[in-house]
Amino acid sequence: KSSVINRLLNRKNFARVGAAPGKTTHINYFLIDGAFYLVDLPGYGYARASHEERRKWAKLLEHYLADCKTLKALALLLDCRLPPQKLDLELASFARGCCLPLLPVLTKADKCSQRERAARQKEWQELLNVKPVLTSSSNRLGMEELWRALVAAAGTAEADGDAAGESEDGTPTMSS
């Protein structure tokens, strides 16, 4: 998740990237151009953490998704190389139960062939009734589309921009 956030915002170390997946253990808020927050939630699947630790993260996620009154949508990051995972489907179902719009994001699309990408995108679209955005943090595939979708979900007036950039003080901004 951190790599996607960093690439999306054109910032190398905006969100801390750990050596191993699953290092996010808290809710991290990133104020974007003074307009909306991008919120990085703890991972729930791959993390090499104890069962107890993952259970705590699941409770934190559930509480946040169910009780955050200002939450506009859930960007669900899904590994493009993998078939739908039980935990991803459960999280999508829970979010839908909380009346949260879903923004499915297929990550690591650069590691799949065009045919595999199309098949995975179709598979998820059929499951969620929303077409996933294909992305790659290594080659920027889909980052502009993802940015536009996030800005639109946040309801800000900047949905016409192409990508995030930085102002002179280093804060993320939209570029046209």
C-alpha cells in the first residue's frame, strides 16, 4: 500500500515502505492539498504478524469502516497476480454492509501479462460490480486514473487534474 501511496503522490518516502509487507500497524492520515485525507489502514492479509495482532488490526479496521462518519469510499488494494482472496471478499462485503462505495485497485499489474490483467479485472468486476483500476507503482500504470477516482470519491473540485505533485513547501498538490 505504501508504494502505491508514494507513487500516486509523486513522493519517494511520503508513506513509509517497510522491507516486508504488513508493516502498517496504525491508521495513518495524509492530508492531500488541504482538500481531503488519504487514510492508510493496516493490512489484514499477507502480514507476517501473530494471529492476535491480525485480529486486533481486523477490529481496528471494522471499527474505522463502520464508525467513521466522514469516510467517502474504500480503495481496496488487490494483488493482480492472485485470484480473489477470502479476506479481500470479506472486507468488500463488510464495506458494502457499511454502505461504503468501493474503489477496487489491482496492484502489481506490471507483473502480469495483458491477458492476465484483463481476466483479473473482469473477475473482480463481476464480483464487485465495479471495474477495478489497474495499477503499478513501479511504472506508474494507472496512477492518473486512480488519482482521478480518489479525488472524485472525495468530492473535491480537483477531479480534472492528471496526477499529484508537490507545492514549494513539499505538500501534495494536483497538477493539470
